[in-house]
Amino acid sequence: MAESSKRLRLLTAAVAALALSGLVAVVLVLSGGSGVEHSFDPAPERCLAAWNDDQRAIGLGRHQFGTHGYSEVQVLTLGPGLSEPAPPEQPGASCAVIFAADTLDLEIDAAASVRMRNGWEPLSGHQPPEELAVLQEEAGRAYNAELDADGSISPLG
């Protein structure tokens, strides 16, 4: 009888531990966070304004959010070759929005956008697919803004 009592206590403890683990998981999901924080550079204000003030960019953002499922983006400036990040104040630096993903988007034009003289255009017209894949993966670690369902971009922090 003592052996069955011991088994019952062990079983009760295991069920309680499992229930507690489940409760913690539910709290994390409902709070919207995984508890993992990352470091990032602030999104350049001029780039956020350039996107949010452009109705074509907003339309693209709605498409990116609804069709491609993007919500995390890295907003930054790229140097003259459009391949390396550059300080926002650097002459010739172009605003870019990189859509965070683990792998290159099958529609490579959807991987990233860059602000040029005539408005926002796909970065794929300026960079090869392998570079876009690297940028998307890096954006997954360094995203600094959120793409909203309405197509606008909001800075983190």
C-alpha cells in the first residue's frame, strides 16, 4: 500500500509540473512575447516618414503583411552600392526596408525595398538573390520596426 501511495504522489507531482509548464506557455503566448529580447539600432525617422507618407509604399506594406505574412522589418540606410548599411547622415545613403525572414522570399521582389529618386522599388533590382537572403536573415535578428496590417511601419521601442 505504501508503494501505491508513493506512485500516486509522483504521478500527482508530474501532473502538477506539466500543468504549470502549460500555464507558463499560455501566459507567454497571451502576453505576445517569447521572453527573448534582441538589440537593434533605431529606425531612421526620415525613412519611416518616407514610407508612411507614400501611398504606394503603404499599399505594398498591406500586400507584404497580408500575402507574405511579414510583420517584423528592419528599416535602415544603405550606402551607395546598396549592399552595406550606412549611417543615415552619410551623403548618398538610401532608405531601405528589409522584410525579416529565415529564408529568401520566393518572390524576390518582396524581400526588401529601397527608396530611390522615383519612389520605393524592389532591392532585387540592385542586389543578387544571395545578398537579399543574407539581408532578410539579418533583419530577423536586428528588426527595429513593425509592419502594421494597414501597411504602415511603426518603430520599436
